[in-house]
Amino acid sequence: MDHTRTPLFSALRTHAANNPVQFHIPGHKKGVGSDAEFREFIGDNALSIDLINIAPLDDLHQPTGVIQEAQKLAADAFGADYTFFSVQGTSGAIMTMILTVCNPGDKIIVPRNVHKSIMSAIIFAGARPVFISPARDANLGIDHGITTRSVKRALDRHHDAKAVLVINPTYYGICADLKEIVELVHSYDIPVLVDEAHGVLIHFHEKLPMSAMQAGADMAATSVHKLGGSMTQSSVLNVKSGRINPQRVQTIISMLTTTSTSYILLSSLDTSRRNLAINGHDIAEKAISLAQFARTEINKMPGLYCIGEEILGDEATYDYDPTKLAIHVRHLGITGYETENWLREHYNIEVELSDMYNILALVTPGDTSDSVGTLLSALRDLAEQHQGNEANELVVKIPEIPHLSLTPREAFYGQTEVVPFKESAGRIIAEFIYVYPPGIPILLPGEVISQTNIDYITDHVEVGLPVKGPEDRSIQFVKVIFEEEAIS
């Protein structure tokens, strides 16, 4: 296919150049009706293509023209049979995957360290999650992927599951043997869904892990905006035919998508596909080279450790994405959260995330030797200022997966009451509690709260980590399933 073409973006430019008299939304009408300061900052070019699904520009909900052409080009670039554009982010694409394969009461096998959008979709579907514990790294205090052996154990116990969901790569860039997992799951004639939010570049370079489509997965939700150059909130859903009905996918994604689709977001997907298809190998090579240089330099700094290929070698750490700089700061005697704040205050640097012991910095095609140099200078200063501090004790006390007493949907829509969180042990929670980023739930609706859950969450709140989810933002109170008092 001719990947120099951008059918959607080209149609938008032609339409804007024709300068039609608009009697349709959006009401700003090429920016004339916008706030003057905003218009000047954004620019008339952007506002001129902020359009809607009029006939010349096709309709994302039932594409037959330029959007359909753009999606076919994307499918070719990503090695898929079908690609669907998402303006609801990868969260919308993930929800589409689950709602496509799950009916009420169906089982779906998922890792425990899933993004909250997966659990949201399970609630909407009325599905029952079967959790697999991810492999835990006792040296770094983070979770990796799930292993082939754990997937097999889950399938042997729940061979009636409707799908298996895999994260590839994890937020920290670590991958299990995806191809082996796909082949195992397919031997049970069950589809594999992949949360590939952090893996758009892996399609385009042999030094990066295998992509979901390369591994033969049935569906993969991929964030083009995270690492591939498109605008925030724009993603793709890649589909292989066979176990998945593409017409069903179109129906579900349409149900979840606004009818006022952003053509700016859609055209950024079209143009990013062109850039990745033509230049993907070169821009990925540049990002890999910059990241590997940074990794080498960071590992020369006393008290800092940036994980690399030395951690590979078992089922959960089969491969890794070197563009993710996961930096362990525990030996400086500070937390990842304190490090994130220090970098912001002293060097105006924003990192992707921090946890108790680590920070994560992403090196992308948007980086240069200058930006990486600034990060390295800041980390050298950080290491020097904290040299000689006593290392924090690494305590990986993430509680085991709680008992699921009700389906997430039953709990979410059940009759509830609010109780003090520190007195909630033994109760069934009716809302989420998670740390974002990365958005991994600690407690899910329907699970029984334990004292270890309470202690773990309280520790995170006290050190300032971003614990979110409950309606009470202070986490002083929590919503639980109402329990009738016994009649004496």
C-alpha cells in the first residue's frame, strides 16, 4: 500500500482550502467564534480542520470513504486485518475489546495489574474476572507480566473463559513471551486480547519486543499518542479476523464513541501512521540509541540503577523495551515520589510516573540529545546531593489478591453505605481504589477489604503517592455493600 498517502488529512486540508460557508457545528466556525486569545495561540490552521462528519469527510461510526481508507492503511502498517481509530483513547479501545467478547456472566482471565479501563469494561459487561498474579520483582518493588505457566493454570481451571487479556509491554516496559502465551491460549480456541498501550513503536523495530499482531493475538489496543506522535486521546484498535467478528467490533466501538468525533485527533492518527510506516524504523532507532546512552550514564551514578537487559531470563521478563528508563532510587534514601518532585522543582523536568522506589522516564522520537542531557545532568545532581544517605528498606508488601465476593458489576450497582476506611476490614468494597499513574487497582468493587489492604493504601497516602478512586478523595471513608443488622 502507498503509505505516503494521508486520505483523511488530505481531505480535511482540501475541504478547509475550499473555505465553505458553514452552517453546522462546531459553532466557532473556523475560529471566528472562538475566544481571541485561544484562537491566536492554537492557530487558524488547526481550527479550520476542527470539523464534523459531513459527507466529504466520512463518518467514524460507519466509515465508507476517507476514514475507511485511512484505517486500511493503518491496518497494513500495524500488521492487522482491521484497524479501528479511537478518539476515546486506548481506554475506549480496551473497553471495546472486552465488550466484544464478553456477555453478562462470562469469565475473562486478566492480570491483576490491569489498567482501570479493563475493570470498567468488566463492570459494563457484567463479566466475572479470573485474576492471575503478575510476577513480582523483589529487587525493584514492581510487578512484571504474567507467565505462560500461570496462564495455563488459569485455563485448566477456567476452560470456559471467553478471553485471556495480556499486558504487553507493561508500563515499565517488561514483556513475557507473548507468542508462547498466544499459542497456548489458541490451543484452547480462546481469543487473546492485548493491552498494548505502551507499545506502538514495537511494531517498527527488531530491537524492540514482539508486537501483539506479530505474535498472532486477536485484538490489541495501542496508544499511538503515547509514543507514536499522534495527539493525546488518539489510539487504534488492531484486530485479526477468525475468532473476532469485525462487524461486532464496529458496533461496540461506535456505542462507546462520541458522535462528535474530533477530526484533529483522527487526522493526527492518519499522519502518524504515515510517519511510522515510512520512518518508524529510523525514529525508533534514534529513541533506542538515546535511551541506551542514558541507561549507561545513569548506571555510572552512585545510588541510581536503571534496569536493562540484565533482568531478562525468566518467563515474566522475556524481553524489554529499552526506551523506558525505569530508574530505581531507593539507595539514595528517597522515594520515587520525592524524586519526581525534586526533578520538577529543581530542573523543570516531568517524568511519566513515580512509585515508592522508582521513577519512569520515557524516551521517544520526540527526544533529542539535549533533552536527554538535561535529564542526565539532573540525575547526577540528585545523586550527588543524596550521596551517603542510608538506603530505604525495600518492603514489597503488596497484599495478595483479595477474595472476590460479588461480581464487580453487582457490587458497583449494589445497595451501599459509607464507613470509615480504617474500620472497613471484612466489608465488601463497592468502588475502586488505585494508584494513578499507572492506574492499577488495589481494591475492586466486589472484593473483601483486608487489614493488609488498609495498611498498604494508608502507607501510600502518607508518603504522598497518588491514590485515587473513592468518592472521598481523602480516602478517609469508603463505600461498601450495605449489611443488614442481625435481629436479636
